[in-house]
Amino acid sequence: MIPDITDAPNAVELETIRGDIVFDHVGFHYNPNRPILKDVSFTIHAGDHVGLVGHTGSGKSTIANLITRMYDVISGSISIDGHNVKEIKVETLRRNIAIVSQEIYLFRGTIAENIRYARPDATMEEVIDAARAANAHDFIMRLPEGYETLIGIGSRSLSGGERQRISIARALLMKPSLLILDEATAAMDTETERLISDAIEKLIKGRTTITIAHRLSTLKDCNYLMAIEHGEIAEQGTAEELMEKKGVYYKLYTLQSEQMKKVMAGL
Ligand SMILES: Nc1ncnc2c1ncn2[C@@H]1O[C@H](COP(=O)(O)OP(=O)(O)OP(=O)(O)O)[C@@H](O)[C@H]1O
Ligand SMILES: [Mg+2]
């Protein structure tokens, strides 16, 4: 399915966005006989660092897709800074919201062009600075044609960790007001993981951020957490509040710390 989202005739263009996001009874499905989000309501305040957890397939990445309007809601509404997203120019959203994930969209073009994606006017120097900060410069320079290497459909493919660092470089260059980090499920070696988390730390500073995570340790810096289950936000609050609730988050936490103990004990 190719998303086909266009601007409403009265769509507004915003120079920047602050990042106040409101989901109001949002319902969504990709396929009518399989509802994904049933009744999702939450508020994110500009400057927040929100963590989103939930089982695989619960709809976390879908929430990110709706904020960036890759798809439109079926029922309810989403607003950003008080404007319904359907009434904000798609270009405004693309320019101000960055998603960092392994499933980043790479088009057929050079690495440099792919990093420049949201800022076509960026100079080569800016591209390289962003790639350095994203810890991507070294692997790019090891490719036969460096920044001029062709990637995307039908040409050289990159590993998940490499794609993710390209997406971090792209986001650093873009200086988005809203950042969505969609953590990879695939395991990465410790060194790559460290390179990525260092780069992400630079990226998060001073931005409204939504972090989608499987490993709860990724969420240690979030000031607010939400747990999604059965198409709804089952719990929200600070990590301490959710621990006290002994619900979804608590279960995930206990499970993960038990696994961790086993790893530490070499079992
Ligand atoms: N483009 C699509 N077309 C049809 N179904 C889709 C599409 N994208 C996702 N889905 C389905 O919607 C559900 C929610 O997917 P989503 O990617 O939002 O889950 P998630 O919570 O991000 O999972 P994970 O933790 O594995 O990343 C899944 O069952 C998935 O198979
Ligand atoms: Mg996902």
C-alpha cells in the first residue's frame, strides 16, 4: 500500500513546530477487519521526552506513522500545536519531524543525497559534520566511493545499524523540532550499539522526543511513559508510577530484569 496523503486546500504552513501533540480518541487500521488502534488518547507537551512501550505488533510504530501523516486516522483526531495534522502542510511535517529507525526510507541515490534528504541545500561540509556526529563517517569512508556510493533499491544495501546511523545523520542535519526514535528489535553488537546511543544522545538534546523501545533501559531518560495494549493506552505516568501500578510496564520490567540476571549469572 502506498500512502497517498495530500494537502487540504486550507492547509497551513508552519515555520517551526513546538511539539505539543494531542491524540484524541484515535482509531486506526491498515485493513478494516483488523483494528490496530481502537481508542488512543494522550497528550505530549513540547519539550517532553516520552517513552512508548508495548508488545510487538501493538501499534507503536503505527503511532509514529500517524504523527508524520504517512497514514491518516480513521476516527478521532491528532493535533500538533493546536492544528489538526490534516490541516498542516505535509511539507511542514516533513521538515520538522524526524524519525530515526532501522526502517528508514532510503531512496536510490548517493549516501550524501540520502543524508541531505530533508535539507537539499546543505553543503558537503554540513553533510560530513552530521555523519561524523552520527558516527557514520568511518563506515561511509570505508565504502568504495565514500559519500558518492549509490544506495537504495537495486544498488548497494546497508546493514540495519548502518541505515540507522544514516537516519541519525539525516536527522542531525535537519534539526527537527520533534524527534521520534523507533528502536530496532534486531540485536546489534555492543560496539555499534554504543556508537548509535552516543549519536542519539546528541540528537535528543533540547527536542521534544518520543522514544519507542523494547528494552526498557533505553527509556531511562524519559520523563513520561506510556504503555500501549489492545489498541489503547493502557497506562501512562512516570516510571515510578507505572511500577506501583503493577500492570503492563511492571510486567515488562520484571521480565527484563530476570532475563538480565540470568545473563549476568551466565545461565
Ligand atoms: N503497512 C501495513 N499494512 C498492513 N498492516 C500493517 C502495516 N504496518 C503494520 N501493520 C500491522 O499493524 C500492527 C501494528 O504494527 P506496528 O508496526 O505499529 O507494531 P509495533 O508496536 O511497532 O511492533 P514492533 O514492536 O514489532 O515494532 C502489526 O500487526 C502489523 O503487522
Ligand atoms: Mg515498531
